Amino acid sequence: MATAQAQPNIALIKYWGKRDVSRNLPAAGSLSLTLATLWTRMKVEFSADFDRDRLLVDGEVATAMLPRVSRCLDRVAGGNRPCALIESHCNFPIAAGLASSASAFAALVVVANQACLEAEDIFEPAVLAAANSRTTLDLARLAGAASGSAARSLFGGIVELAASDDNIDVSTLLPSQDWPLRVVVAVTERGHKPVASGDAMILSEKSSPFYSSWVENQDHDLQVARSAVKTRDFDKLAAVSEHNCLKMHSVMWTSRPPVVYWNRGTLACMEAIRDLQSAGQAVFFTMDAGPQVKAICQPDNEALVMKTLGEVDGVEAIMNSGLGSGACLLDDS
Ligand code: PMV
């Protein structure tokens, strides 16, 4: 049975909106940091003896997620594929705005591709030929069809996803060792998010008066972020990332009904980070489809950022990570 691991990624220039819902193509590009120490591990076994797909998440049967997982397996292994047993393990809270679907679907496409090759006697030659020839970008596109942000977790370090009319291109902009940024995550609630991000972004497109200008300005923000990354300009990256995050949340808040993922702890963490900035610390925040706050900083002030956020009212846990690599097969597979 093959096993793959992928790390979640945290977007600095966000993906929020779809150009093509049926193919799950994003309306604009995005830029993210792939983490090192948070992970999802996936095992997949195809067998002619199975009569249905089964999904276990951290040892528990997970029926709600199964249709999305099965559709992703169809894309990798073909609609006529044998049924599969899928086992997923995650070392951080899932469906809580910590990009668990990104790491899950990135790991899933990598492991499913390998699982086809390992069960060659039960697959048609065309499926095996496709599995044999897939590049990392091909796998990223398959992951992106399941969860837009998952495409970025196929690559390590600082990653850019470019959206064209017809498809996506994803690549590493800067390898992790070239800029040792740190990410401190303040968990303010472990529960599942109230609205899935895929549904919420469709609602935003339909109802937020800010949606079209959000999409129109994405290229500009991406350009600024790309140049900040290339020149390792922390302050420039901080400014454009916070601005982009707040714009995305403004689009969410002005959707009808409003999509509000923040809680009191989220706001208190933002305030604490603002105080650190006023005291001259190089740190900035970003939040996704959940109430957790991610603070980006540098190795020399990481301990201070962790201590500061750890003392904020409403913070339940602190996690930290450097930048890591893209999804890969594990040796024991
Ligand atoms: O990939 P999805 O459908 O889970 O959407 C991710 C959306 C955000 O996390 C809010 C932003 C992003 O770019 O990751």
C-alpha cells in the first residue's frame, strides 16, 4: 500500500473565487507558503475485491468527505477504476481554516497515482501509461480540480499559482532554504468552519459588491508580492499580504448572507500583532476560511511572536513551522 505526505500551505495572496466552477479553475492567481511541520499522510489501496470506496480519517469512518475523495480518485485512476480503501492521518485540526483540504488532496493525488502503478494487474494500460508519465504540475492540476489551494501543496517553499483562461500553472518561486520565514499559528477554535470555502466563494461572486474589483486587483498584488519575494523584502511582503487578506475578508463580510470566519480571538491576535509591529517587530498576519491567525515572522523574533500570541485571550494553542517541501511519497510505501 502506497503512502504519501503533503504539508498545508498558507496563502499570502489569496484564492477566493472561481473562473470555472465545473473545472474548479480559480478566477485569479495566488501565492503561498508551504509549511514544514504540519502534515497529512494518506494511504490508498485499490482492490478488485472491494465493493465500494471507504475513507478513514484518523481511524474514523468519514462519510461526508468521501464523495469528494472518490471524485478525485476518478480523475487520477479513471471512472472505471476498482474501489479503494483510503486512510488519512493529520497532525493538526481539520476543516478549521488550516488548509487541511490542501494537504489532503495534494497527498491523495500523489498516493493514488502510485497506488495505480502498484496494482498494475487491475488497471487498463491507458490508465497506467497516464500514471507513469505524470509530472508534478500534472498532479498539481489534478489536486487543484478537487481543492483549488491543494495545487500549491505539490510544491515546496514559496509557491505561485498562475491562472490562465484554460488551466493553472504552479511552481516554486523561491525554495524554502532561500528565505527562512517562520509561520506561527494561533488556534482560536478547533471546531469545523461554518461554511465550506468552495460554497462561500461562489456566494461571494454572486452577492458581494466588492467581488469584481477584488479579482481585478489580484494581478497587481501578485506582482508586488512576487517582487518582494525575489528581493526578500519582508516589509513589502508584509504590507501587500495583510492588504490582500483584509480585502478577501471584506469580500466575505459583504457577501449575502455574510461569511464571517473570525471570532474574538482572531481580532485580539491581529491587535497583538499590530502592537508588535508598532514596537518595531517584523511580523504580519494572515487569516483564511477560519478563525485561526497565522503570523509570518523571521527566526530571530519567532519566540517573541509565539509568546505574545500564546498570551492572547481566546488562543487555545500555538503551532509553529518553517517552510517545507511539496507533497511526496514516503519511503515505507
Ligand atoms: O482550496 P479551497 O477551496 O479550500 O479554498 C481555499 C481558500 C483560502 O484558504 C481562504 C485562500 C487560499 O488561497 O488558500
